[in-house]
Amino acid sequence: MIGRGRRLAACLGLAALALTACGKKSPPVAPEQRAPQPVADLTGEVDESAIVLSWTPPNRRVDNTRQLDATLMRIFRVADAGAGEPKSAMLTDGRIAGYEEIAAIRSGEPEPAVRRGPRLAYADRKGLTYGRRYTYVVVTGDSQGRIGPPSRRVSVSYAAAPAEPENVVAEPGERAVRLKWSAATRLLDGGAVTDALKYEVLRAPSSDADLAPVSPPVSDTALTDSGLENDRDYYYAVRAVRTLGATTLYGRPSARVVATPRDVTPPSPPANLVGIASEGIVRLSWSPSPETDVAGYIVYRAPEAGGFERIGATTAPSTTYVDRSVTRGTYRYAVTAQDNAARPNESRRSNEVRVSLP
């Protein structure tokens, strides 16, 4: 009995020594805590003839540690007639029970989805039928096969989107473009528009660049896009937006139109023009126009009873001019300011000064 007790004490001592040598260990992390977080911001809308889903790929795990490997996002769909609550999204054996898997998207190489800033967008065109409700769920997973919780459900009532608006016109102004168009009257299935539509104005920096909205949709058939750069081309299209319950349906964009805002505001006229005559010469001086975009000044001369003609120019900031092409007689002078716009704007004339040469 004594020998058995000594052996037990020795074993306990060795076990304690082993624990001391290895140090304190953290409790193991459950596998489900290492799975990717669920997609938190899934949305769905009709874009022309497709249902477009959009979301931000998660980059953290359920335990909030950073996920370094690519996330696999599997899209599941179920269709119904639209009555009552959509089918519940129950995760069973890595799938959503009763739903069909329609796509698998990897965060590193998302095709067939496309990137739109930090979000991904996937267009579902598979066997869609007008009048049906389509409900979607996204399930995330990692390279180790760990599957995260499903996203919230998103339901889209699939119906015909509006056809494109016609007669789109873009009128350039100063740092602005005013757009106007005719209201859309038909849907993409050929039916007539019977409900109220809104319109979204889209803009691109070039003829082949992606279009992006310039503002939320408007109820009017005109909009002014302000805060633009002068002398730069802007490309526009307009699309109609239909709302059906909780579903937004974006119509087909119109053909693109282009407009170039222009500086159309002339500078203030120069002031305090003075002329001093001497033999064969008239020296002119004036006060500058206050605008910072003044590029130069234009000098005009007229005989005592005739009309003004341009005789020369100076480059800002110079505010003097010497006329050496005069003979005896009386002359009248005036000066204008001109800005540096692509199509220069000229001010009104300064005060007129009369000079006589002996």
C-alpha cells in the first residue's frame, strides 16, 4: 500500500512538472468560431431584365479575428408566388434547405460577380419569370471548409422594368449641365407604364467609362448637374426607376449625350483709363480688372467721329499700352479685359478717353 502511494505521488509530480514546462495554454477555439462572418448588407434590385444582388464580402471570422484567406460566398435562391413570408433560411449540411444554389463567388477572383468599390454585384438571369418572388441567401465559407452563418434573406418581386426615356438633351452652362428628357411610357415587356416613375441621371467622364448616378432619383423630367469643371466633357444617360412594393426596378439607360460646361461670365471692365499724347505717340494706362482669371487687355481706338477698332493687346498683369501708329488729330480710346476661358469672355469697355496730337 505504501509503495502504491509513492508511485501515485511520483506520477502526480511528473504531471505537474509537465504542465509547468509547457506553460499555461489557452482554451481551444470552437471550429464554428473560426468560420467567416456572415454577409451583413445583402441587397437586391431589378436592373433591366436581371436581379442584381450586392454585398460587401466579410473579412473577419465569427470570433472577430481577421480572415486572411479568400472567402467563398455561395448564393442560394428560392422562388414563390409572393404570398406570405418567404421560406425560412435554415442551414443544413452546408446548404440552405429548400433553396437552389445558383452561384459560388470567391472574394479574390469574384467573376461572374463584378466589383463596385468595396462591394460585389452578381446579376441573376437564370429562369426568371415576371410575377414571381425570388428570395436569396448568401452563405460564407473559407479554404478549410468552415461554413459561417447565412446572411439575412432578401426578397425581390420580379416585374418588367421601364424602357429608356427618349429625347434626352444636355444643355451646358457655367460649371453646370442642365438635362431634360421625355417621360418613359413603356415597360421592357411592351406594356404601358401605369404607375409613377422616378428618373436617375447617370454621368461618366468619357464615352466608354462606367456611368454613375449624380443624385438620388427625381420625379421631374429635368435636372441640373452643378459643381462641374468648365471646358471638360461630361457624358450623360437617364434611366427610369419603378418601385413595386419593396423592390426597386431600374430601367434601361438612354443613349448617351455629351455636354461641355463653359465659362460665360466676362470680367469687370478696366477703370480709370488715362491717355497722354506726345509727338507721334499716345501712352495709355488704366486700373486692372479685379478678377483672378483675367488673361489680358484689348485696346481700341477710334477717330474723333468714327467707330472703334482693335489696335492691340497686352498680357496681364500689364496695364499700359503705347500707340505709335498715330498722326496729328484727335483720337478716342477704350480698353476691355479678357479672361482665360477656352472661349475667352470679353468685358464691357472701360471709360472712354479723348487725346489730341498737335
